[in-house]
Amino acid sequence: MSNADKDKKSEDRRNKPIPFDVVAHAYKANAGNLSLTAEALSIDRSTLWEWRKQFPELEKKLNDYDESLGDLAESKLMMAIN
């Protein structure tokens, strides 16, 4: 796929938001990495960032995952040092 085709696909996706559950699933599958999530969704990282700030429901879903990931990391660390 040429860069022009990728840009066109990205432009199309940016104008037609992906369902929040699909975005959240991709975010979890990529361990909260915005760049990898955006790539998996065929959108620009900046588009994902804009959606996150524009849509409070999406922001909440992603923040909930971030918090659970932090909790998991903290519990693994505590288990390792005890």
C-alpha cells in the first residue's frame, strides 16, 4: 500500500470514529501504547489522542485500563520484593 493510500485510509477513519469498544480493545491488546493502538486501528496517533480528549466516554475506558495496568504492575512489584 502506498503512503498516499495509507494517508487516505487514515483520513477516512479520522472522519468516521471507530466504536469506543473497538478502540479500547485495541488499546488493551497493545498494553496502553497509543502508537501501536493507532497503527492497529489504521489511524494517526494524533487522531487517537484527539479522540481521547474529545470523547469523555473513550477517555474513561482508556483511563480505567491505565489504572488497572498500574495496579497490576504495583502488585507484581510488591510480590517481588516481599
